[in-house]
Amino acid sequence: MLPETPVTPGSPASDPARLLARLISIDSVNPDLVPGGAGESVIADFCGAWLAARGFEIHRLEKRPGRPSLVAIARGTGGGQSLMLNGHLDTVGLTDYDGDPLDPQIRDGRMYGRGTFDMKAGIAAMMVAAARTTAHGPLRGDVILACVADEEYSSSGTEEVLEAFTADAAIVTEPSHLDVTLAHKGFAWFDVDIEGRAAHGSRPDLGVDAIAKTGHLLVALENLGARLAQGPAHPLLGTGTVHASVIHGGEEPSTYPAHCRTTLERRTVPGEDADSVERELAAMLDHLTATVPDFRYRLTRGLHREPFEADPDAAIVRTLTRHAEQALGHPPVVRAEPYWTDCALLDRAGIPCLLFGVDGEGAHAATEYVDLASLDRLTDILTATIADFCS
């Protein structure tokens, strides 16, 4: 293996890798995922100062103290379309990372560190691209950068941004391997509480084992997943899925458990939503109530996010695809992602959008890296797209 090359700090507007190295060195772990995590304050301060020095109008949104999102605007002269570039500042935790997650290292054309792939590379690319396009004067339309908090948990950052800002189109710079991503799945979380009856372990005549009853639920979930896999498929995303995520039940070895809670996740495709999933789960549970003795349940809806599907003929899709083809030398792959992104919130707010980002690997993993050639290409493609769309 080649020796590691430390990254020289700095943040010139012409070099996204140097800017990325600065971003990686700033701890921005989401505290909703990791209690005590640093949050986004320091990295938002850095991005705000970097962009203000390049003439951007800075808006700091902080409805949740210590969880700021940043909106930076290069105002246009008028008559052009506005474009928002959206990326999240937060990362997942650092403790399971193999090496120093905040010390960016370059090996074999890759930069390693927590957030290199997911998704500080996208933040660096959109900041440098916006600075390049506005360095010699304003475009006709506004260029808006939304550097948001909390995407890794509940996306409160983008929700707060959309309360005050809009645009004619948007690009989310989540990693996509330089593929044009036009759809992704949604999700819905539910708690299923199975009620038993507590009794001494020697008295099966008095007790109802909530954990054993939950076994029927788990089998039913597995069967539901198999039916979904055989059902109608979305052309890009395939079918929805379901799985049990967390189970809590029981008090002690000598007592029949009176309660068992299962948290489950249902991944959704366009045409499905939390309401339809709740009806689906209730029907499954009602069948168990009718067929399994002493089966009693309570179904509670938790966090849910809608799936996303872009219009392939939208102006921003056609513009970015054209510039991607010119930069790559071939038409970009068009695909969908199984995970959720803030695209769904932008789309719901009436902003046509798509997802386009770097190549690399290791989101949420022990080793994470970005391919630096893809970072340069992404920056070039975003620069051309901004200049074209906003002028």
C-alpha cells in the first residue's frame, strides 16, 4: 500500500479537494444519532465565512439551538431562473471509523475520512461551483446554497429552509457515482405493541406470553415482505420492503412478559405512503387477532417520509444531463436509490429537483472515501449547470 499523504489545509475557490479536507476536519456528528455529538454549529460557521468572503448573502437558520442550517445566496440581476443546491452538513458517528475520521488522507486518488462520501464532497463541490460561476459578476437568476442540518436523522434542516426559501429548481448533491438519480424510496416507521398478561413463570394458566405472540407478528412480516417482492414493481426502484428493526420485551426470567414492542420499517415506492402502509399493517394485524388466541396489539405510526420521483423532462434534469454528458463523454446512467434523501421534501414543496453527486464508497461504514477525479468532474458539471440554468 502506498504511504498516506496528508492533505494540506486551505480552501481556495478553485480547488474542491482542499475545501473538502477542511470540511472533513470539522466534527459535525448528528447529536440525534450520537448523544453528545458536535452538531453543525462549527461547520456552519466555517461555510458561512467561506461563502461571505466570496460575496454571498448569508442566512443562518437555527430553530433548534445548536442545529443551524445555512442559506447562502448570490442574487441575480433579474429575469433568470433561480437554482438551489442542497447538501447536508451532518455525519454519522466517528467511534466505529477505522483510523482518525477527522484527519483526511489521500491514497491512490481517493480521499479518506468520515463524510468524504456522505456527503461533504457534495458540499465542497457545490460551494466551489457556485463561487466559480459568480466570481465575475452575477447571473440573471439567484444561486442559492442550502447547507442543511440533520439529514441523517429527520431532515429538520431542509424543512426549516423550505419554510423561508424556494427556487425554480434544485440539485441535491448526495453521492450518486456521477449517475443522474431521478427517484428514491421513502420510509415509514411503526411501533407494534403486543399485549400479554404478566404471571409467575410457574403459572402458564394465568400468563399470556407477549414475546411468543410477537413471534406470530414476525412470521407475518416475513410473509408480507415476500408478497411485496412478488408484487408490481416500480421501473427504477422495484418493490417496497418491510423488516423488523428493534424488539423490546420482558422483565425477568421467571415472569411471563406482559408487553413486547417491535419497531418496524416499511420502505415505500411512488404510489405508496404512510396511510396505505398503515392500512396494510392493520389488515395483517387484524388477521392475527382473528386467528391467534389472545393476540392483542396497538399500532403506532412514527417518522415517515415520502418517496421521490422526478420528471425526466424537467428543465433542470435536461440541463444537468446535457452538461454531464459533455463532461463524461457519454450519456450519464439514469437510476434510482433505495435510500431516502431531501429530494422528497424539495419535490413536495413544488421545486423540481434531482440528485447528482460523487463516486466513492463507505457511507456510514468503517472506511469511507471519495474518488477525487469524480469530485472534480462533479464540480465542473455543477459549474456549467448553474451558469446555463441561471442565465
